[in-house]
Amino acid sequence: MFIVLVGLNHRTAPVEVRERLALSESAQQQTIHDLRNTPGIEGCIILSTCNRFEIYCAVRELEPGIKAVNQFLANWLTSAGISLEEVKKHFYCPTCHEAVGHLFRVAAGLDSMVIGESQILGQVREAYELALAQGVTNGVLNTLFQQAISVGKRVRTETAIDRHAVSISYAAVELARQILGQLERHTVLVIGAGETAELTARHLVANGISSVLVSNRSYDRAVELARQFKGSAKRFEHLEETLVDADIVISCTAACHYVLHAEAVQRAMQVRSERPLLIIDIAVPRDVEPTVNDLDGVHLFDIDDLQNVVDANFQERQLEAIKAERIVQDELMEFNNWLNTLFVVPTIVALKEKAEKIKKAELTRAFNRLGTVSAREEKVIKSMANSIVNQLLHDPIIQLKASASSSQGHQITEIVQNLFSLDLEREDFPYQGEAAVTAESK
């Protein structure tokens, strides 16, 4: 079984690409079902966040499996009105061993825009639980994601990496402070009322913001959030009028389309008497139409613009990241040993069984041709046949066992299977039985 990963993230693709691939929960459910039904895919999980879109699949054959994932991706992009040619340069497809290490680093917060941020661990867990509930995973993916979650927890327990991290919402507030200076006597409008919006409002109040306005499609949720910070809730349909009162707008909804258009912002600016407006869009897909930045008096920043703020305490986090990387390597070796054993043990058994079958057939053929032989002669011939088979198999079996602890073990094993034309049935691999139990017990 091979792990295939195809994805892109904030390092390989700008926000205008990432937002086109962002999935709502319902869309993610449908997509993973379609992917699981693709021939050659044994199990799949999709991790879709504001900073990454990654497809994890378990396949029995590597090259056909990669082709199946790529073909699905091409068809899916086409159905979404996106050309593969437009975005393929942003995708990565690491080897099986590297894909496992990549996921472990993602869960540990080492691959985030904010090194050590903790939100990604919850997102990995949610992606796994969604796929598990939909019945599209298999034993290998169960074990992989269970161990990735364990890695993330261990890193945050054994290192201080998250104590030096800043969240995206904190970075947005820091950006506002850098541009406006002290935030006292400023009014902020937070668009959205989810977890990110709540964290943003909390950081704003901690930095002295004098007035908090909250607008959300669910007015009751806006009221609830505004009450926490002694602010005011504004109805979503009155968003344009609310812009007139704000100095800072931080938008972080889960909408799949723009919630602030240039025309609405322009009309609001005409009423503001030349007061400048700072808009920070930390949503993916983006909430604010990019052409808003062309308006006089408006300064628009998106999530990719926060990188400089995020890098402010990079050195402290980097020291902890070194410790975290050692944990990842330990866990990676453990997982690969387990995965390679799934390949090696059935392959050794099948190799011995095939050799035994050939030996017996050739001994029967030889004795039939020889006619009557003495007991001693029969014993010598059988002993010679056993010795030849054992000596021929000795080195391949030793090498297979040794490969189980290497990063290339699964590939070496597949080569042996092909060289000896070993036909391993599905039940030879404990993916759905023992592996699933192992995953749940981790």
C-alpha cells in the first residue's frame, strides 16, 4: 500500500489560487466520495484550509495510483471551471515516505504560515473524522492520520513551539497597529462571527481598541459575539452603512464569494469625508473584492500580506522547531516500519510458498521420470532441492527484512513482487482488519 499526496499550500500558491480550491464541508463530503469511487483509490482524505489544499490517498500500485489521483484532480478542476494548466505548477506530489513526513510536519505546525500554530492540528483531526464518518478511509490512512494527530499533540507537549507562535488573527491586529499606531479611539468592524473572528476581537480589545462592531449573516451570532466585547452587532444587510463608522475592517467569514464589493466600499468612502479605511481580509476564499485596493483612501491587505508580521518572532519558534523536527523523525521511522512490514511479511510468505510449490512440482516430475529409487536416493534428492531453494531465497529474504526499516522498503518489496510474479490477494494485507484496529488503538 502506498500513500499518495497531491496538494498545494501558502508556500507554493498565492491566495487567489488557494481560494479557488477551498471547499465547504458539504462540498468536501461530495468530493471525497467521488475520489474514493475512482478506480485504484483504496481510501482518501482531503485537508482543505485557508493555507492548503491536500489530497491524501492510499493506493495498492504507485504509478497507476498517482495517475488516478491526477486524473481525478484534472476532472474535478475542469468541473469547477479551473484549467489544470493554470494551477499545476503550484502542486506538489512527494514520494510515499515524504508524504508521511509532510503530514506529520503539518500536524506539528511546522508547515504553517505561523510556525507552531495550534489551529492546524484541529483541522487535521476534523478532516480525518469527516472522511472516517463518510466511510472513505482505509486502515493505512486511519493509522497515518491517528499517528499524525499524536505527533501534533506530542510536539506541543514536549516543546514550547506554540508558546512563541502568533495566530493569523493576532497578525492581522499587529498589522493594524503597524499602520495606525495606537488603536485607541479607533472603531473596528469584524465581519464574521466564527472562531477566527472571536480571536481577532479578543486581540483587538487587548490592544486598546475603543469600539467593536460585529456583522454576520446570523444576526444572533453577531449579537452574542459583540456582547462578549461590549460591542455592537450590525445586521449583515446593513454592511455598507456600517463601513461608514469603521476605521478598520477585518473580514473572516466562511463565504465562498465576496461579501465586500468595490462599488459598496466606494459609496461608503464618499460618505466618510476622506477618512482612510484599513481593510484586512483574512478569509480564504477572500471576502473582499481585490479591486477595492484601487479606491482612494482604502488600504486592503489579504492573508498573504501577513507574512512579515508572522516572521517577527521567527527565531524563538525556529529553536523549538528543531526539537519538533526530531520528534517528527522518530514518529516517521515508527510509521514507516509499520507500513513496510505490511508489505514485507506477506511478500516473504508468498515467495516461500511459490518456491515450495515449484520445488514440489519439480520433485514429483523428477521422481516420475526416474522411476523406482531407493529411500536413501529419494532423501538425497529432496535434501538437494531444499538446499537449492533455501540458498536462492536466503539473500532476497534477508534484504526484504532489512528493507522494512528503510524509507524505500515498500518500493523494494513491490519490485520483488513483480520480479517473482507474486500474486498477493487482498486478504494478504491486513488493511481493513488488523490495521484498522491498530489505528483506533494508537
